[in-house]
Amino acid sequence: MFCHLRPVRRLCLEKICPHWFLSSRTLSGAEAINALRPFYFAVHPDFFGQHPREREVNENSLKRLSVYLENLQKPGFKSLKPTQLTFYVRETEQNSSEGQEPFSTSGFRAVKFTLHTRDLLSTVLYILNSCSLSVEHIQSSNTNVRPQPLKEAKRMPDRPIKWDKSYYHFTGFKDPHEDPEQVSRMETTLTWQRSWGVAHRCSQLQSLGRLAQQNLETLKNAKGCTIVFTDRSGMSAVGHVMLGTMDVHHHWTKLFERLPSYFDLQRRLMLLEDQISYLLGGIQVVYIEELQPVLTLEEYYSLLDVFHNRLLKNRVPFHPRSLRGLQMILNSDRYAPSLHELGHFNIPSLCDPANLHWFILTKAQQARDNMKRKEELKVIENELIQASTKKFSLEKFYKEPSVSSIQMVDCCKRLLEQSLPYLQGMHLCISHFYSVMQDGDLCIPWNWKDGEAIK
């Protein structure tokens, strides 16, 4: 999203924010949305088009659930009235394991439960267990979480469930079997959109620190989020909290107060992505920051909504899950679909569905080949970065997000042919131009030429 976004700098917020920012592990609003994604996919009304009664039940229950989750995130709430909910749960790959009660001939079953929990974590666990959905993706990121027996929930099988790798690919969750040393809790991360100097960054951190001291409860909403200091305030298309550096504390405070509503919009955005994926044979809708325009969450939701409505009006006959493993990004500035060299489809939001169907089917195999090549290039790129760092004794070696793997590989191969002793201990950034940043990092273009003058 940000073409000049530097590598993420993880800062210890204890120095600028109160201790609650790094307290014992709980779920933030954004994490709760992600944790409930399998649930939303199993109960969303748009998948019950041929069953109007069940669709209406799920619509009403989702509205009441949304209010319950929003109230949990409001500062200073004391207690909530027990809320009884009924959902019709679709048969999906995530809940079709042995040991569960069979689904009806229509492919869904009714689940009733009453919410009486007092925090997001226990609420999420209660919902997933009630619908016989896995909680492993939460346990893998929180060592304090254990499945709890539920009086009203349907009994879970005694044996642990090991999900197919497609589950993790679809939901975006980490596979605990592949990443046993995953960090047990997510810290709040600070990044900068531009290459501001150290003095400017310190000033922004001091402003955030003062805001934390003045508005403790409000700032709690940002726990677990990525905060980006940039040109305008809001939430980005990928869910990052954007703090406009020219805005006053009043604007920042209003933004933090609105985060629960942003989390709700983010949940609806994820559902839209899932619905589009369902209509297009399982192709995954992604947002690639360095390759797409800078969009706010509202702008990106509107773009997805327009495309989704066009698909509903002009159904395209993709076989279910026939395009799983492929990816697409949605654009508003293109009029014809294209295939990127990295393997993802560039799809205009106003693309004709018939043309889209033909294009994707004819380019599907090439897309898979490109994605395979991308993964191979990534491995080669990492190896060359390590070799270059070691040969030149660099303190830090990285690239701008806008520099592709192909460009980085070419750059590193030519660098390794050189003798550059003066780079020892330096920070070297591969970019598109020559420059020296205020914090001392040296930037060179990926297509540098031997003997080229540096101004």
C-alpha cells in the first residue's frame, strides 16, 4: 500500500505507553475478527440464498452478535445481558470432521447458544466451540487458551483435530505444526510511511506517548494493531491504524474511539472477500500493499461491494473450489483483466463477468506456474541477501517494497561480483535511486551501473 514503507520497526512501547499495552495476552478487536472468520464463513446469510427462513435467522443473529461484540470493546462496560442466538451452520471443510453430528440433507444444521461472557477471548472461544469449529488457531498464538467444556454447545470430539493445509491457506492462520515457535502474543507495532528523520520520528512518538497518558482507555482499542504514521488519519485497507502527522491529538483520539466500528467494517470486508472467492471458484482475494493504490478501509470495502454486486447479477459458472490456490487483486483503474508476473490476477472492479470467466480459465495454469516461480525466486532472494550481508559485513541489508524479487536477485548477483570494503558496518537499502537517508542508511538503485557517479 505504501510504496515507500520501510521495513517494520518493532518498538518497545513500555517507554511511551502504559504497561497495559504489553500486559497478559487478550484478544484485540482485529484479532477477534480474524479468529471468528471460519464462523462467519459458515453462517453468513449470502450462502443461504435458497433457504430464506434460515437466511433471515442468521441475519438477525449476526446483528445481535455484532452489537454484543461492540459493547465488549467499549471502555468501562460492567456487564452485558445474556444474549441467546440461533445460527444455521453450513457444512464447510472446517467443520466436516468425523465425530460431529451429521448435517441435514440441505447441508446445514441449527446451533443455539447463549452469550454471557465478559471479554472478547472467552466470547470467541464460546462461539467457535458452540458451532463445533476449531480453536487451534487461537491456541497456537495464546499459550493461556485451553478449550473449555460448554453446557449448551454440541460436544467436540475427544481426539484433537488436525486441519488440512488448505484450511490455513484459506483462513490465513498460521499452521502450528509448521511454526512451533510462533510468538505467544502479538505486540502493537509502529511503522512510518515515509523516510522521516530520527528527530521527526521521536517527535511523533512523544505525541503518541502524551496521548497515551491523557486517554488510557481510548488507546486500549489499538492493542495488537499496527500503527502507521502517515499523511492522513483513518484505517487502511489492510487494517492498519493510520495517524496523520499533521493532525492534532483531537483527531487521533476520535480515531481510537472509532476503532470498534472499524473492526466491524473490517469483519464485513472479510466476508465480502470470502463471498467473492466463493463465486469465483475459490480464488483468494488479496490486497498487496506495494502493488495497489493507497486505499482506506472504507474505499476498499466500496470497491469490493461494487464488484460483488456485479458478480451476483451476472453469475459466472466456475466449478466450486476449482481455482483454490490462485490469487487476485481488485483495481478501480483498469478496464481489462491481466495476469501479473508474480502469479496473481489484476481484476478491474467493472470487468465484464463473461470476459473475466474466459480470461481466468485460460490463464489459470500460467498463474500457477508464475506463483511457483515466485516462491522459488523468494528462496533465491533470501539466500543472496544473506550472502551479501555476510560478504560485505553489512549491519543491515534490505530493499524497498516496490523492488521486486527479480530485481533484487539481479542486483545481489552483481553486487557479489564486486569488492566493496567501505560498506562494512553500514545499512544498505536497495531502491530505485541513489540517496542517503537522515538516519544514515545508504540507498542505491537495483539496476546500478558499475562506475556510475553518485550525486
